[in-house]
Amino acid sequence: LNPEINPDDLIAGQVIRFPSFDGLSIPAILYKPNYIQKGDKLPALLYIHGGPGGQTRLNYTDRIQYWVNQGYVVLAVNNRGSSGYGKTFYKADDLKHGDADLKDCIASKEFLINTGFVAADKIGIMGGSYGGYMVLMSMFKAPNVFKAGVSGAPVTDWRLYDTHYTERFLGHTEGGKDVYDKSSVFPYVEGLKGKLLVLHGMADDNVLFNHTSM
């Protein structure tokens, strides 16, 4: 470690599971500040990994450690579609992106509130790449759930990102145009109510973003 880092400030994650809207058990990693006192109601932040088939694991993540040391409770959600939990879980959001996986993230809010030390009106969501997409879908499609969102390099229109990978979980664009449309961000942009910060490279050719449409 950098000698300026005090090991006592590092927070160990706790693996938890919570039931989603349909009863499916969703794994997540909970990080909470060391100094929580009885009666505290702390702000919380959902951390959504990229992928969609990624996975947040019990390892050192500098940004999570920083947030927890700033007083945030952090819940790293491995929503359905994440790797590492078997083929059925991995494929559980095929043709349901921005819907079933989003509902997993929404369900995690109830878990956080039920801990007793999270303020219900101070829960935000952040993520990059596919996690950034999930942030946008939550802020636009479910605008009353999270107080604020930070979206990094998000996919916004799946029709512009047509690859063999997207065909696996969304189907072919010609036969499944409706799936691509309802899974994209733009049909829901008028729903935004909370605070939203979008971080995106202007010359990023890998993640497509129509700046004129936002």
C-alpha cells in the first residue's frame, strides 16, 4: 500500500443477498463506514458493474473505499445477468435488459432501507459502461427511486451498438426491433426528475452516445 494509506481505514465488504421483485435471490457486496452509530441515517450509493456480464468481487476497489470513507454506505449489486453465479443466472436478463435487471437494482433499495442505518431519501446510483446504461434507465424509466445518478460511458441506443454480443441477449435487430427500442434509453428521457451526471469521452467510438438527443 501507499504509505499514506492507513490500513485501518480500509473497509471489508460483506456478501449479502436480497430478494428481487420475482423472488430471485440477488447477490451483492455491502460496504459500510466503521463509525456508524445507533440512530444514524447515512446516504447510500449503488455501484453497478459493467458488462452486462461482469461481476463485482471482494477485492480492492479504490473508488468504493473512498466513498465509504466519505460516509457513504455502498452496495455493489450483481444483478441478474452477472457472471459467476451459473448459466441460468447469467442468462436471466436476456431480452429483458433495462427491465428485469433494473428491477433488481430497484429492489436493493428496500434492502438498504431495512438495514436501519440508510436514509431512504438519500440513495443514489452510479456505474460505468453497462453500469452507466443501468444508471440512465433507472433515472429515466424509474425516476422516483434514486435521488441522483452518475453514469459513465453509457450505452444509450442498442440499435447503434449492433454486434454479435448484443444479438445474444437482445436478438437480431431486424426481428426484434421492439426489444431494442424498449431496452434503449431514449424512449424514457422525458421522465428524468433527479440529479444526473453523465461522464463520456467525446471521441469514444466504442460506446455510442447521441449527444444531440440528450
